[in-house]
Amino acid sequence: MRKYFITGLLILVPLAITLWVLNIIISTMDQSLLFVPERWQPHNLIGFDIPGLGTILTILIVFLVGLLANNLIGNYILRLWEKLLHRIPVVSSLYGSVKQVSDTLFSSSGNAFRKAVLIPYPHANSYTIAFLTGTPGGDVKNHLVGDYVSVYVPTTPNPTSGFFLMMARDQVVELDMTVDAALKYIVSMGVVAPD
């Protein structure tokens, strides 16, 4: 009985969590329908809501903003908008920080989370997986002697929190492992080993 129950849990728990997360994402993105005039919303036009329609609308809006920002006029408007945001005291620091992080993470030319590495942490005789995020910059690099890299050490089982470290390059071992495989390994606490 116990064996069958555990087998059932192993099948249903990941499925339930996946469906729960998808439901949160889709219902959050469906909130974009609130920007549509009341008379054009699905429950007024056809009498019921269509789950996922807001998600499609959100994806379409993101695509259109990207399309418009990549032409001359859109780029000009974007620069004006950013100048305006940088003049508002609290918004300036918040927007600037978030934009810098998102530019780094989503840039196709950036190095953020492009490589899984093995580092000694929290001491010399123990190791953990980290992600290469670049090289130290600013005044920090003036105080580091030698060749250093920046790494992000995610915590288990929640990789969204973690530690930022600057380490000597010779202490960092690049792994022949995709970022996705490394994340699965970290989230599973080492249970799901990469191939």
C-alpha cells in the first residue's frame, strides 16, 4: 500500500505543481484584459471568459513593443521615456536597477547565466554549482589582484535567492553541463543528476 501511495505521489505532485504554476502565470497574464474596454471583453461579447486570451494579448503587446522599439521613431520615443523616468527621484533608481539587471539577463550578447561552473564553497573542501555572470567591474576590479570572475551561487531548492561572489578564475571549473541541467540538479537537491 505504501509503495503504491508513494508512486502515486511521485506522479501527481510534479503534475499538480506544474498545473498550479501555469495557472498562476496564465491568470496573471489574463489580467491584461482589464485594459480592454468593457464592451470588448469576452464575457460581454460572447457571454463567458476564455482562459488564456489575456496571455495571448500580453504576448502580442510584448511583441509589438519590441517591434516598435526597433525602428527609428520607436527608439527615439523609448529614449525620451527613459529620460523622463530618470528624472523622477524614487522611480529613477528603481527603474535604472531593474533595467540594468533585465538588460544583462535578457541580452543575447551578455554572459549572465550562460555557463554552469563548479566552485569551492563555503570552504576549500566542499564544492557547489554556480553560474558565471561576468567579470568584476567599477572600483572593485581596482582592488582585486589577479584574474577574477563574478559568479552567482543559487540556494537549494529556491534558486531565485543566492549569493554573489567574485572568485579567482583558477578556482572556477567550467562544467560541460547546460544551465537548465544545472538548475534541475540544484532544485532537486542533487536527486536529479545530469546525464
